[in-house]
Amino acid sequence: MSGFVIAVDGPAASGKGTIAAQLAADYGLPVLDSGLLYRAVGVTLLNEGGELGDAAAAAEVARRLDPTRLGDPAFRTRGAGEAASRVAAHTSVREALRDFQRAFAAQSGGAVVDGRDIGTVIAPDAPAKLYVTATAEARARRRWLQLQASDPAVAYEDVLADIRVRDERDAGRADSPMAAAPDAVLLDTTEMSISAVADAARRIVEAARARWEKTLR
Ligand code: DC
């Protein structure tokens, strides 16, 4: 029996990372932002002169990725998100990153993992699953505000266009499309403040935890 696992999925800039970090703090659990794995693969591949469409080269980078070095700010840029979405389309890259994510989720004390396919592929038995959404416009606005610190010249329209392209690519993947697990609780944050989102996420997870604890007795 593994520990309490919280899977937080959702599209680009939906706020799932913030929610995952907050839940991890609330429950004293380690957290993995799985998007950073794909971002690190994309950025490393480009830095080495590779091409994002080259599945074999991308998978080779994924296999030798050091997951303890995901804190590089270069992985948080707009370009890194785009590169991540491109390499994430390769089945061989997803396979190369799968075991690490599954092992992270399966650690005995439990974990929080956020991404696109956590509740469906990485941790399908997770006792708590959230699918966080918001309109493309709301997500673009949030991402645009975040990017102001590192890239003040970036235009809102360009961020919105990026998000639409990424949504389409992430949803269209043949092997693990971006989709909510059937047992995930949907959280649409379009009209919600950060604190309202945090409260709603806590309530969802509290209910899931109560159900999970009953199964342990
Ligand atoms: O969540 P993010 O913006 O950091 O993710 C970057 C890209 O990585 C996203 O466009 C799709 C991909 N990704 C994925 O395919 N599966 C995951 N579990 C996480 C991210």
C-alpha cells in the first residue's frame, strides 16, 4: 500500500502548479512538477544543438536527465514551455520519463504530482485527483503576468496564441492525450481568486483523504 497520492492535472497555466505546491505544504508531502521534466528535456536538447522533432535524440536526453536539477530558471521560460510540449509528443520521451514519475508517486509517505497525465497514466490509483481548468484567456492573462518578471516585452496576444497551440498539441497526443481521469474532480478557476482556488482544492482533497482513510481501516 502506497501513501496518500494527490494527482493534479490540467492544461498550461491553469494554476495546477500553485495548487500542487500548496497541497504539498498543507499535507507535508513532496511535490513533483512533471512539466519541468519535459521542459528540461526540450531545453537540454536545444542547447546541445538537437531538433525538437527528433524523437530518438529527445528520448536519449530524457534517459540521461538528472531529475535533481530541475530548478534551473531556464526551464520556466515561454520557449521552454513550447519546447516541452514538442518533445512531450514523442512516445519514447514519455516512456523514458515514466518510471521516475511513477516511483516518485509511489514513495511510501505519499506525494503530490502535477502534470497532464498523472491521474490517468502515472498514478491511476491516486486517492485524490484534481483536474484544474480555466478558459484560455484567463490562463493567458495569468501566464502573461508571471512572464512580466523575466520577459516584460512579451505581448498578451502572443501568450494566448502559445496557449492555444499547446492546448491543441497536448490534447492531440495519440498515446496519452491531455484529459481528465474519469474519477478526477474538476476545478474551473476562471472566475476564482487565488485564495478561493486554494480553499476549493483543500476541500476536494480533504473529502478524498477521508474516503482513503476509511479504506485503510
Ligand atoms: O505544465 P507545463 O506547462 O510545465 O508543461 C510543459 C509541457 O510539458 C506541456 O505543454 C505538455 C508537457 N507535459 C506533459 O506532456 N505531461 C506532463 N505530465 C507534464 C507536462
